[in-house]
Amino acid sequence: MFEPLYTAAEMRAAEERYAGYPDSIPELMERAGTAVAREAMLAFPAARRFACVCGGGSNGGDGRVAARVLREAGLEADDTTDVDGYDVVVDALFGTGFSGEPRPEAASLIGRINDVDAAVVSVDLPSGVDASTGEVVGAAVDADLTVTFHAPKLGLVVAPGRFHVGRVVVADIGLDVVPTEHSRATTDVLRSVPLRRDGDTKYTSGAVLVVGGQPGMTGAAALTARAAFRADAGYVALAVPDESLPVVETLLLEAVKTGWRDDSAVEAIAGLAERAGALAIGPGLGRGEARRVLVRELLERLELPAVVDADALFELEPVERDAPTVLTPHAGELARLLGTDSSWVDAHRLTAARKAAERFDAVVLLKGPDTIVAAPEGGVVVSDWGPPALATAGTGDVLTGIVAAFLAKGLEPAVAAAAGAVAHGRAAELAPRRAGLVASDLLDAIPLALEA
């Protein structure tokens, strides 16, 4: 279900386990540099002139081996900092040990690499990207191709680092697998979702209660309810303010609907919750003191696994509850939960997700170009299945419904969140359109994602 994502320390541990280390370093460099040269020639078969920009460490050594192998293949390959006039630039400046901000001279060289009219191949990861976090503090190379060794690094799949890598090729250099703290979700995680089978009823196959949908935002709650059904839930109930009830009656056929007033909402919703296996609260709920209190009281009272999204995250404070809880913020929502700004979250996605998971004692699913699932203890799971087409209103409501359905089916919260992110991304890939995709386009594609 999950593939390893290596940090710099974990890669170093894998190298140190190799027979004969450290005397074996030249052998590993030979394999790495040869792989870079091979992949560069395959990717750019018309290229004849290669500039290899090599730093002083092992990454630079890999680059020098690549230059030699390219020359042996009859091509021109120079170990140089003058990158003008070449067909391909091989970026071997910094390796996995890099963190922080490049010094001015290195930053200037990175700028020249990015400005040159040539393809760029990065060795292991683009220089300037932190291998362990994906953070980019200063200048970073924009690669067309990254040839990474042994296994993907965490920084290659987490933004902002992932925006610099281009296409990634993993080259085997003969290292053994070592335990990693973090992992990448694959489509195999969807096999953990128990789909309806003989003997199931509409309740045993997953019953979801959705709370939200104030006037003007009924579509959000309706999307969540429909997504829960399409994620194979057998029963969905939708609780909305009284004035929204006529609207949702026309939007949804299969869901049970009920209305509530602020002064009696908890009792009305708790009655519906008796048959539910999971709660999804927040899509289109609205804000204000009454809604904030409602969210808190429902989370404290209902012993149901809960997905907390959208308006339910606004001014949310930690709540003590025994049932599993999944928070699904985007960067702006997470910034408010942590008392910071969205630009800080965007720059430190791993740290932000983990801080929130610890503070709220909940699984945090941080939405974005990569989806990060962080539990209060342990490493993160990254899902990078979502295409850019998902950046449109309402897709988060769909994700909430999918995760709620998986929780209702009994999946552990971190697995439900990771599986939900993969199903969501796969549905976007399988939807009939990319340009102009809207959230409702995902609904019919969710079953296709689960059957893939």
C-alpha cells in the first residue's frame, strides 16, 4: 500500500550498510554517474554537448562520472560552471545532504542554470531542494529530469520541492532497503477499502452523517453526501439548517434529510447519528459563534469517527474525544489553526501538518498539490495522485465525503485519509475532462477509481 520515501539520514544509512563502506563510495558513484549519463542520453537523444556543473561532495563526484561516461559515448561533456551554449546541463551541485539557503555564489550559478536555453538533468534531486522536507529556502534548480538513486526522496514529492523536479527516474545502484519514517501512498491502498459484499446491509456497508449546508452553500454538503455514496457507503443522512431543507430535497434523491435550528441542533443531529458509522461536519456549515459551539458539542458528544472540514475548522480548538478524528484543511485553514499565515504553511508543509496533528491529537490531511497525511505519532504518508485539475471549488467537499465513507467502513483514520486522497486523485485522472473539470465531475469517477 505504501512505498518508502527517504530522508537524507535514511539514504546515508542505506549507503553505510553497503558492503565495504566507506571504501565502496567510488563504486557507488560509478553506478550513480553511469545511471545519470544513461538517462540523460535516453531523454535527450539529439543532444551533443553537456555541461556538468559539479559540486565538491559526492553529488559532484556522481556528476564527474556522468561527464566521463558521456565522453566515452562520443559526446562532448565538460565539468564547468559556464553553462552557455550547451544542449543539456547536468546539475550535480548539491546532494541529499543540502539544507538551508545556497550561498550567494551557488545561488548565482543556480540562476544561470535556470536561465540557460538547455535541458536540465538533476543528479539525485535539484540543487537547492531539501531532500528531507521538500523545503526551498532560496534559489533552486528547475530540472526537466531528475535521476534519483535507490528510491524517491521525500523532498521530491512534497511542495515546493516537487515543483522543481520535472520527470523523476529512480536508478537502482545496489543498496538494500532500510526502514523509513515516511511513505508514499499507492493505488494498492484502495484494496484495503471493504466494498459491499454478500450479507451487507445499507448500514453495515457504511453509514455517513453529513452536517452542513447553510443557505447559499447547500451544494457543498450535497457534494459531500453524494461523494460518500459513490465511495460505496450504503446509507447517507444529511442534516442542514431548516431553511436549507427544501433545497437539498431537490439536490439529493438517495440521502435521508433533516433540518435543524441553532437552538436545538445538537439533539436533532444526535438522533440521526444513532445509525451512522461516521460523521462529516463542516461543508457549507457557515461560521459564527453558534456554529462554532455546535461543532464542539457534536465532536464531544458523538462517539463517531469524524471528518472535520471547511467551516467546522474555523476557530476550532482541540477537543478531547475517544473516537478517531480526521481534519482536512487546506493551507489557509491550517494556518489559522496554527496561528500563522498560509505562506508559512506552503513553505513548511511537513512541519505544519505534523504540528497540527500533535496539537489536535488527530489525523491531519493537508490538501494541496501533494496531500500530506500526518498522525499524532509516526511519519507522514504523501499522496501525489491529484492532478492540477483538482484546484477548483468543491473538490475538497468531495474528498470529505470519500474519507467519511471509508471511516464508516471501519478503516483506521490514517489509512482512511490516505486511501481517500488516492481515490480522490484517481477519480480526477479518470474523469471525462481535465480542462474545465468541476467537482461534480469526480462523483461518477469515484467507483471507477475504487475498481481500478
